[in-house]
Amino acid sequence: MTLRPITLITGASAGIGVALAREFARHGHELALVARREDRLNALADEIAATGQRRPIVIAADLAQSGSARRLGEALVAQGAEPQYVVNNAGFGLVGLATSRDRGEQLAMIDLNVRALTELSLAFIDSLARHRGGILNVGSMAGFLPGPGMAVYYATKGFVVSFSQALSSELKPRGIRVTVLCPGPVPTEFAERAGVKLSSLAPPILTQSAEFVAEQGYAGLMAGRRVVIPGLVNRLIVGLIRFMPRGLLLAALDKRQARRRSAHAS
């Protein structure tokens, strides 16, 4: 049986995931949308279908559960499809000292941000190679920084940046592109889930729209770029970080997080 190529997008029920779905659809890709909130996925699928595109496949799934990649693959085959592109957008963050936050919640964040992303990145290599496709992993500028006050979240994004770049090198001989998308703060549900106001995450000059981030991510993936950091200011900051003494950087970040905690407490 010949399976048709699709773009699999996780975390497609809100924020950057929705913007990425619209961006891929705008360029003619058939989609499979994955998230826990099926009602939101169906609303987005209906919206895309109304533009004349084939209605996306909707898969309601909790990626934090073991074996989720296998179940997604089976669901796609049942629909006569297989991935040409995998977009790993699902993830969340938590603000607070690692020693104070609930340990189970932090481990769940690692499961989703790291384990599920790794599993899905490796699950469909043969079909990605057949269709000369690729993987877009959504990281963060946080992946280039230590993160006192959000230690586990920053560490998960550090993994995404490192893993994606290495995987890009490994899979290039097979014709598979791997790109890590590293935006700054974006007005989405992320801040609410993390337990903070968006304005406290970073200065407004670093904030970008989900639509802009999605456009940059799509273009970077199609161009075969390993790392995409949307926005000139954000790229400059990441460049400067490489030359800052680690101790000085940690002290500055810790001071900012302490101000945030003080403001939140008041």
C-alpha cells in the first residue's frame, strides 16, 4: 500500500502550533494535527478545510504517555498516510525554583519536552527519507542559557537545541532536514501554563507573534537551516551570550528571576 505524505504537527491546539499548522497548510501540505484538546483540533481542521485544502487528520493524544509515537504511526497508516515532515511543538514550561516546584510536574515536563520529542524525531526516519522531508523541533532562546528560576525548563530546551543540531548532521546523508526553531517570548498560553505574566518573561523588544515565528520556522526548515532564531535582536543576544562569562550570566539571570518572584509574591 502506498501511503501519502503528510506533515505531523504536535501541540497543534494553540499558540505556535496553530500558527505552524496554518503556515504549512498555506504552502499546500496535508496535515495531521495532534494534541489533547480534540475540540480545538477539529475547529482548526475545519478552518483549514474551508480554505480549499484537504481536511487535516485529527488525532487526540497525550504525548506524555509511553508508546505515543507508535500509536500515532498506526493512526496515520489507518488513514493511508505517513509523515514527510514531523513538527515537534508540544511542550510546556514551569516557573519557580527546582527545589520548590512539584517534582512530579517537573518530571512530566521532561517527559513531554524531551522524551516525547526524541521519540517522535526518531520514529519515522524511513518515511521522512522516502519523501525527502524533515523535522522541525520547537526549542527556545532559553536553550542557549542556564535558567535559575526555570532550571528544568531551560535544561529541556538546551537538550532540544543540542539534539536537533546533532541529528541534523546524522540525517543529512539520508536527505532529511532537521531544524530547531528558537523563538523568544510569544503571546500564547505558555505563560499562563508556566504560572507567570508574559511581560515578566522578557523585555517587549524580544516578543514576537506566533505567526512570525511560524513563518521563520517554515522557511528555515525548507532552506535546510539547522538553527532558526526569529528576529535580529534575538539573534544578536544569542550571539553575545556565547562570549559572556558563565558566572556573570548566571548572576544576571538569577537577579531577574528573583525580581519576578518578588513581584509575583506581592
